[in-house]
Amino acid sequence: MKFSLFAHMERTSQQQSYVDSYDEFLRLCQLADQGGMHAIWTGEHHCMDFTIAPNPFINIADLASKLDNVRLGTGTIIAPFWHPIKLAGESAMTDIITSGRLELGIARGAYSYEYERLMPSMNAWEAGARMREMIPAIQGLWSGNYKHDGEYYKFPESTSTPKPMQSSGPPIWIAARDPNSHEFAIKNNCNVQVTPLWQGYKEVRDLIARFKDAQIKCQNKAQSKIMLLQHTFVAGSDDEIDYAAKKFSEFYGHFGAWFKNERPVDQALMKKLSVSELEALDMYSPSVMKDNLAIGNSTDVINLLKKYEELGYDEFAYWIDSGMSFELKKASLDRFINEVMPAFQ
């Protein structure tokens, strides 16, 4: 099982500058590269300081000039915000800039807050349909002399300029949950990225079961891989475990609030939930976080990841966004690299 880092810029108050947020993001990425992690994933989000990522290709192009070995992935591009020709060309150029290190993660998106600003009146069903139409179009454009006449996109014979450095194009990863999404990925020679969010081991097990069922149904056509994305914190003490559980509880409380899109937002910052509001969210409680996320000392995390490896996951992505300080994030990532990863070599 390979290990990667999943990270965005985070800004939790108006006192924190965007320059400092990017510097912290960059330093964590440098640590991951120097520590021998397989990949770094960074996504696309708009108008939210919760996850600042307007165009991951810009970040990845910068990282490519500063990092030596690590592969660089979009985790994820929001498909309906792009036209297939633009996405094929910009990803191909990024593949060249990164010397063939690009991994292209694509999803339908999740936040109605973003939909109503970039694609008014679009719902999640249409977003998913647009993504499914876009994947084969991108692959066709990379091959060249491809025309498209679909429900959402129409264009005459066209070729991506440039073409990617990787011979068949960057590996494509599709964020999937339901069985149909797993089957679609495998049928289209794509990999699968799954995220159990705050849910526990049963969800982790169910997600890979759907993937394996889809492999059987599709006769394992593509030899697709599956990656698990999960919040992680490797603690140095029991007090740090308790603190991490509290911070992840707050993170998911606000994640859910952004998803519901009902609270006021000022200067890209959502009005924070009060202590009583957070305490009322039982499914995001600190005890649930302790039970369901990769939180614990290095031995705890090793034991959990060994279970994931036995299930058959090809890659584990350490999701570091949490609202915690840079110092705590760095200390945890250091322990993960130096104490957890060697147990899998």
C-alpha cells in the first residue's frame, strides 16, 4: 500500500494571510516529498476559506518546481466547472510541466454553495452526468481527432494541444461511492478514490466491497486501483489524541454546515458554530472521531492501516486539513513518515 498526502490551504480567521496559508501548505508538501510519500493531492474549491483551491493545476505546477520525486494529483477537479477541451489541454500541459508526474482526480463536486455560483440551477444529479460525459471526451481529446456530440458538450473534431507527456495520458481517478460509479470508473480505464468521511471501518469495508464487485462485473477490464482518503493524526500523547478528536469534530461540524449551505458567510468565512451547536451534532462528536478516523499513537495508526491493506486498498491518502495549527500538523506528519510508513516497507 502506497501513502500520499491530501492537503489544501486552510484559513480559519481573517487575521491569517493567504500568503502564510500557502507557505504552510507548501512546507507540508515539502515534508511529504522529502519523507518518501508517493503522491500529493490537492483539489478545487471556490469562494470558501474552508478549503482554498481555485485551480489545482497552478499549485501543482509550482510544486513541480520545488519537489523532486512525489507524484502530483488533483484531488479533485470539479468536472461541471470545466469544458472537456479546456480540461484536456490544461491537464496535458500540467503533465508536461511536472515531467509526467500528474494524476488527474475528477469528481462531480459536493457543495451547493459552489454550484449556485458557478453553475446556477445545476443539481448533484446533473453534475454527475456531466462528469460521466466528460471522462471519455478527455481521453478522446488526448488521443486526438476526436469529435463529441453529447447531452452537455458538442464540438467538432478536435485534438488536445498539447498532448500529455504520459503515453496514455495521466492516470484518471474518479471519486466514487455508489456501485454504478465504481463500474463506470473501471469500464473507462480509471482508478477509484473513496472517502468514508466521518464514518467508520464498516464504511471503509463496504466501499472496497463495491469496488471488488464492480471488478468482477466488469471482468476486471482495467486493472483499476483504489485509494482511501481519510483524516489522520498521529499523536505524541493521549492529550493530543483528545485534542485532535475535538478539532476533527469541529471540522466536520463546519463541513456539514458548508454542505447544507444555510449559515451566513462573510468574506469567504462561514459564521462559526457555537459550542452548543457543535455538541448537538452527535454524529460528529469527538468520541465518534476517535472511533472512526485514523487518530492515535503510531502503533494505533499502524494497526488500523494494516487492516486497510488487508482489505486490498492500493493507496492511503493522509487527509491533513483539520483547522489545527501548522506545528501540530507538521508533528503528526513527521510521526507518520518516520514511525508509521516504515512498518509497511
